[in-house]
Amino acid sequence: MREVLVFTRTTGYRHESIEAGVAAVQILAESDGFTVTHTEDPAIFEPERLADVAVVVWLSTSGDVLEDGQREAFARWLAAGGAWAGIHAASTAEPSWPEFAKIVGARFTDHPPVQTGRVHVEDPHHWSTNLLPEVWEHTDEWYNFDRNPRGEVQVLLTADEGSYEGGGMGTDHPIAWTSRYGAGQCWYTALGHGPDLYANPRFLSHLAGGLRSLWS
């Protein structure tokens, strides 16, 4: 039986939703026949420990969470055909590791207060979007990023900045995407701030599809 590794170490802001997120990922992974390991110990990022891991999930990690050797081992594992999912604050992690920008796609810069806005599905055929309406109302932290990753990633969802206050990306504001890192697969969603979202059927459909796109 293969393993899903859920990593939630924080050295910066810590989200209250981490516990609910871990529980949701555990239910999804175990229902698909995986064992789940939840840890905040960066020592787990050793080559021999990663050998049997199907997917590594960074769930609202923040700040620098790995040491240099662990960074190198993780990047080699991913580039050799591993799979990584980043949820919400994962884009705030590893600010002092330049290579991580290639894994996550774009780095968080700031966000306005939590509020309701509109999400648009750009790619309705991906596992994480194929059960979602074309446009829907959603309440979350609307992340702005240091750059628009379009062209280097496959954009799945965009935020409609006209539907909320504080957007900083303009008319093209990706908030979920998938990409490659070497032979590895990456999936990232900026959604997932509040604990209640991990019991929300629409968000869970998005999350479940993203994870299943990596381990199926």
C-alpha cells in the first residue's frame, strides 16, 4: 500500500484550518486505498523515506520549513517522477529557497480581508474542476502573487477581481493550476483558508480532484 505524506510545518503564520485540512485529506486518501502520514518533522524529507511516497501534500505550510539537504532530496524526488500538492498557504513557504518558486508556480505576496468573490473555471476537463460550475460564489482569502504563472502552468481556476476588493493581479488572476517539475507533477490551489471549507462539498470536490489527478 502506497503512502500520502501530509506536511504542515509552519515557521510563519499558522492557519486554524490545518487540522480540518489534514482530516479531509486523510479521508480522501484512505478512501482511495492509501495510508496517510501527517508530520511537521522536516527530517522525513530523506531519499530513503520518500521512496514509497505517492504524493507529498504541503497543507498551509509557511516560512522556511526545510534545511538545504532536505530541499535537495525533495527536489530530486519530485523531478524524478514524484507528485506534489500545495494547498493555500503552501505558496508562502520556503521564501529563501529560489527553486521552490519553480515547484509552486508563483509565490504569495499579500491578500485582502476574507470576503466573498467569484471563481471562474478555466479548464473544465481537469480532475479538480470537472464537477464544478463554470462560475461560483466563494468565500476565502484571495491571494495575490509575485507574478502570473500562466504560460508555465496549466491554469485551472481564476479569481474575478471585479467581484471583491483588494485584488492585485488584474483581469487575469490564476488561483489554481497544475504544472510539471522535471518528470514530476504539481498541483496548487490558493483556496482553503477557513476550517469550514474542508466540509464544503464544492471545495472538497476541487481538493479531491486535485489529489486524485496526482495519485491516479
